Amino acid sequence: MQTAMKSPMVARYARTPGGIPGTKGLHFELYSTAEALPEADWNTVVDAGHVFLRPVYLRALERSRPERMSFFYALFRDEGRPVAVASFQCVDFGMDCFGPNLLPEGAAPGTSFFVRAQLKRVLGRMRARVLICGNLFVCGPHGFAHRPEVGAERAWSALAEAVEVLQTRERATMVLVKDLSPEALETTRALARAGLDRVQVEPTMVLTVRPTWKRFEDYLGDLTTRYRAQARRARRQFEGVERRVMSAGDIARLSSKVEALYGAVHQRSRLRPSRVSASYFVHLKEALGDAFDFVGYFEGGELRAFNTRLRAGDELESYYLGLDYEHNERLALYFNAMLDDVEHGILTGAHRIQLGRTSLERKSALGAEPVDLNLFTRHREPLLYPLARSLLPLVQPKWTARHPFREHA
């Protein structure tokens, strides 16, 4: 049964999750803005450590108005009780969302520069509406949560139903349920039964903080001589740089510089389906307070780079950064930002430091380990699936694992 509702609630549904005989159907409500979410009900499902699914974060993201993106949310109920939630992003995706690695030299053997240029031009005109269950701005399973009593199989089947409804309503060419661990067997079964295919994607890099690390020097002491020397050399390069923990007002006052530094990194990204403005960081700081750090790196009064991180339970999330590439090598800006994340995680008692899925080899050199992730996808256009598969290698570069700790020497 479906009853249309006025915005900001899009619709209310009551169905029986497919393929699970004997279970009672979950009702789900769709919303088009986080402002309208029944926050008390939503927060009975999402624990405080799951920052990227909390309404306070979702509202901050919406207010920053990311490019080409709209939002939807689903609240699932069982006999009126909230039992699950889902966050969706809908993006108008084109081949221009790929960075410099799109069809580089050698990607299409036997074709001339002219042919590759024409192919880029044609692909650049293509548009696909993509529905994502998850968050394009962070790595990890941040699209769905459910209460344990509802059961994983039943909950994920209900999500698959909501995905079907939204994909039809939004006429989405492709749907992605992103960044799930291979161990989530109930998830795999429920989504596969709904016709979604599993694709292994680039891993995320996670540094596990050892109990013996009480200070940054303890971490350095566990590195081999080579990697410890690299870290100390980078710290010496950074001696003339001032770190400033910036407030929302500070970020707003330097918004043009912040956007330039963020834009420099964004422009080099292999995949860039959407972009945030400096207001995103302002809204995050206002919404999350001390749980969100925005650190500016200044030299001679000039902002050379910034680094951001989020605290989510016992995990530290290394988040966006911005760089002035003209000074990056001289000051080792990027490497020092990562070392700062390691030091901050140790000093604040984090158990794990989530470093994300870029620069895998450099993060491996810090001691981070890859964590495999899957996404599940379904395509309405039959020709799109092989095209998407063929483009994956262009945005998933090869890398070599490093072993920086002494026991691996």
C-alpha cells in the first residue's frame, strides 16, 4: 500500500520484505530533507558513535549544498517502533566526474590521441542519475543502520525494497549500496536476492593504535630505522609551520583560501562526482563542535594547508584536507598532516585511525592496513554495466604494501 504525502515527507510505504516467509512487513517513510526527520525516533536506531548517520551531521551536509546532489532518508518501523534508518544521496553523474586518470595514455591500446580525445568528449556528454545508499564524502558503511532485534536479514531486505522504490521514483540509471565489509553475509544475501551485483572496490586504510602507544614517540619507536628517519625528517621540514585549531568563524573568514586549497586536492582526485564548499566545514564545526577538528597550517601568516578529522566513538576519521601544492614538497604538508592524525589519535585514546582510500601506499608506510570493501550495484541501462566495469581500473591504481614496523623488518 502506498499513500503519497506532501513534502518534506515524500511517501509512506507498508510492504512485506520479499523472500522472507512468515515475517511481518516493515513500514518505511521517505523524507527529502534531514530537517524533517523525526530526530528522537531516528536516534533510537543510530548510536552516538555513528556520526555520519546522525541528523546533526546530515543537516550540516545538506546546508552546504554539494554540487549535483539531492538527499533522501528512510525511517523503517515495525508496528510503529523505529527499527532501521537509511541515508541516500542522488547524484547526476557524468564522465566529467572522473579526474585526470580518465582514458590516459595506454588505457585504450591501439587508439590514437585524436580517437581518445573524441572518446573523452563523447563520454563527457553522458549523464547518469546515480542513487547511493551511503555517503560519497566519506569511506565506510554509513548508509544504513538497524536495531539488533529486527534481525539483519529482515532489515537488509527492507532496505533493498526501499532502494527499489527510490530508484523507480528518481528514475536512477544506477544504484549503489556502498562500502560494505565482505563479512556481512546477511547483507550479501538480501541485496543479491534483490538483483544487486557485488563489486569489490578499493580498500580503505586503517591504522590500529597499539595499547603501548601513549605518546607519538612510542609510535615512532616501533618503526624501522628507515621509516622513523622519514617521519623525523618530515617533522623537521615542518618546524616553521604554525598549527591553528580554527573555529567556525575562522573558517568562514578564510573561506576563499579554504576553497582554493580544497579545490586543488579535489581537482587531482581520480573520482569527483560532487564538491563541497567552505561552508561545509563551517556547518560541520557549528554542528559537531569539539568532535570535528579543523586545523590550519600557517607559514608567515599564510594558510598553506588545512587538515580535518572527526571523532566517531573509539575511531578517529581522517577527513578532508586542502593543500597548496607549490609548498607541499618543501614543507611535507601532506605527510605531516597524516602524522598529525596519527599523533592526535594516540593522544586522544582512539583505537583505530581511519585514513581513507587515497594514497594507499603512503598510508601503508605509516603502518595502516587495507580493509576490503564491497559495493552492490544495479543498472537500468544494460550497456552501462560493462562500461562501469571497464572504467574501474582507471580509478583504482596499483600499489605496493609497506611494512614499516620493526617486527616486519
